Amino acid sequence: AARSRARKQAYTNELELELEQLRRENKMLIQREKDFINDRQAKAAQLAVPDRRSGRSTATSLQQKQQHEQRCRSAPPP
């Protein structure tokens, strides 16, 4: 019975160590996600700044450029 309790205690200790490692990893991943979201929002805000030459936002210009490139790629070859 003592060996069984010792094995159970060792297993419990392993699980507690794994739990602590997973908590640290989860905390790191949550922070990375927050950083990624903040970076994406900052880039989106930069893209939404109006283009001084045309008066349109650069996001609109970028969308038009992407749509043009998509049409060119999907067009049948000559």
C-alpha cells in the first residue's frame, strides 16, 4: 500500500509540474495574442489614414490594388 501511495504522490507531483508549465505557456500565449491584436489594429489605423494626393484613404487604395491583382491572376491566359 505504501508503494501505491508513493506512486500516486509521484504522479500527482508530475501533474502539478505540468500544470504550472501549461499555465506559464498559456499566459505567454495570451500576451502574444494581445500583442498581435494591438499590432494589427495599429497597422489598420495606419492604412485608414487618408492619402493626401487622392483624398481617399490608403485602405481604399490598397483594396483596389489587391482587387486588381486578383483579377489579373484569375484572368485567362492570352
